[in-house]
Amino acid sequence: MKLDLAHRQLHTMPELEADPLNITDLNLFDNELSEIPHVAFDMHNLTILNVSVNRLTHISERIGELTNLSMIDLGHNQIKHVPDALYTLSNLSDYLYLHNNHMEQLDNRIGDFPRLRYLNISDNALLQLPDGIGKLGAMVELRCMNNKLTSLPDALNGLRSIRELHFRNNHLVALPDMFDSLSTLRVLDLESNRLTAIPDSIGHCRQLRRLNLRHNELTTLPEHIIGCHSLLELDLRSNLLTSLPESLRELKGLERLDLRWNHELQYPDWLEDMEANGCTVYR
């Protein structure tokens, strides 16, 4: 049974008519709650809990009583820490959303969710990611945009099911040589960082469709980019490029190549061949 109490301007939970044990989906999205209502912790058959867009500053340890949860959305609140009990929710397999909070640290026990498929920790104040994140072998999408990361852990090579990685608007200066294990990756967004180079192992991402490197400090790309033969979009706008690898011309499926705002870049003649083959090149 779903109980939908979204958009009600609730400060407290109204009295329930239904048996808490009959509720499997509780939606408290967009209210004025300062804590998760206590009655929610009596809903022991709950599989989905949405308390996003409220005024939560903390999460009760009682969250550990909701052992059937497969999805929880805690986004758009004022949470600084999540309780130890959260990491005991072994059935969490769909979504864990912690975005738009005040978190400065992610516990290494995030690796205790090996079946988790979607993790959103964007718009916090994270300085680093723990090695435990590499244990999320079922992860399909990781969003970690708008944080303060200066580096990424080597352990990310454990994300062997990953399809999308989003690290836009951090402070990354280098990437670990991790891509040889990320053969399922389709979207890689690294816009607005401080990267000066991309590892050669990017060539192992044979299913990569979109690569966004806009607003970095790249001077060139590795020749191994030729391995990304499924690439459709490559955004290199606003870097420090002075040259392009000739292997780039071998990406026959490329539909969009953005080279704007690279003031020292010498455009090779073969860009015209790419355009003739259907690639839109922005110069």
C-alpha cells in the first residue's frame, strides 16, 4: 500500500487510519518536516521511503528497523551525517539519494550495499570518496557533482557494472588509471575540473557514448581515445588544447565534437574529413 503525503506543508505526521504494517511505500516529499516521523519506523514492511525536500538535519538510528527498504531518498535536506544504522539496511538495492545536503564525508561502509544500483551524493561538501565505494559492484549510475573532490580513489575500478559517472564541478586535478575495468561505461561527465591529462586506459571504454571534458586544463588527449569507438559526443570546449591526436579521426561514429575556446589549438586538416562524414565540429 502506498501512502502519498507529498506537498502538504506538513510539520508533523497526521494520524493514520491504515495499519502501519500495510504500508510499503511512504512519500513525504516536499513538506516542512524536521525529522522522520516516529510512526514511519513502525512500518516494518516499507520498501520505499521518500523524505526529500524537507528540513531534516539528522536521521534517527531507528532507520535500521526498516529492514525491507530497497530505496530511500533523503535528498534536499540539511543532513550532515547519516547514522550507523543506515548501513545495516542490507536490502537497499535500488536507490540511495543523499544529494543537496551538508555532508562533508561519506563513510567507508557505503560498500556495505553491494546490490545498490543508483547513488546520488551531488551538491554536498565532500572532500574525498572512501575506498569502500569500489565495492558497489552492481552500481549503474554514480552522481557526485558539485562537491570539493581533488582526487578519486583507485577503488573506483571495482564499479564493473557502471554506465554513468558524473563528477562535474569538483576540483579534480588527475584521474586514477581505472578505466581498464569500466568496460560498461557509457557516460563520463568531468566538466569544470582542473584536469591536465586523461589516462590512456580511457581506450578500454568501448561502450562510451558521451565524454564531457569541458572547462578543464587539458593540452591534448591520449592516442588511445581510438578505443572509444562507440563515442557519439566529445566536448573539449574551454581547455588548453594545442593539438589533437590523429587517432581521433578514426572515431567514425562521432556526431558532435566541440573544440571552442581552445585558443592555442591548431586545427588539423582532417577535421574537414570528419565533417564530411557527418560529424558536427564546433570551432
